[in-house]
Amino acid sequence: MFDSKCPHIKGNLYWGEVACEVVDDMKFQAVAMVKHPLDKRCVLELSDDKRTEEERFAILHDFVREVSNRLSLFEIEEQKSIRRRNDIVVGRNAPCPCGSGKKFKNCCLNERYYEHTHLVIHQKEPIKLYLLS
């Protein structure tokens, strides 16, 4: 995967071309499916892939169908709690840091607390693990 003889740095521009890394062997570890990926550099594409976009996404549809069956082995519990913001350090009678001119207790005191949602994933039943070689 890494060629010690090549002096190019992945991501840098050389003669109008971006240096990229060629992956010869890859193992599946995890997949993250998001609506708006922030780091599009992590999207893998085959350099010699001549398929249409529809043909490429057919594989994705198969993957989603297969994975969604496995996801049914889990359930998600949503736990809500009230948390206190620790970044606000103001006395009750001090001027409010928002700049309103009011005392903190009469202005933003209630903003010290917020509702926090924590998701806990539980197995519905034991999962059989297989050793791959």
C-alpha cells in the first residue's frame, strides 16, 4: 500500500494532479452512512470504474438491505437527562454575560441547564461470532 520509493505526499498537488494513495488490499472494518459527509475524501472510488452512477448505487442498496437485517438484532434506548452547563461561571446577582444589563438571576439563569439525550444500544439476543481467517 505504501511505496517508499515514491516521494509524493498524498493530497498534495503535483503538475495539476492530486497525489492519491493506491490501495492494493483492504479489509472491511466498519461503515458509516451519513446524510451530509463532512470529509468527502474518505469516499472510496475505483479508478477504473466505468459503471454508471445507478449501477454503482445498486451495490449500496444491496448493502443497506443486508445490514438492516443485522441491525434488527439491536434496540436503541433513548435516555434523557437534565445537565448543567459548566462553562457559565457567574454569580446570581452579577450582571448577565449576555449583555442585557439585567442581573444573571433575572435573565439567563435558566439557560444553565439543558436536556441531554444519550442513546444506549442493547442486544436483543446473543450474537454468534465466527472466526475469519
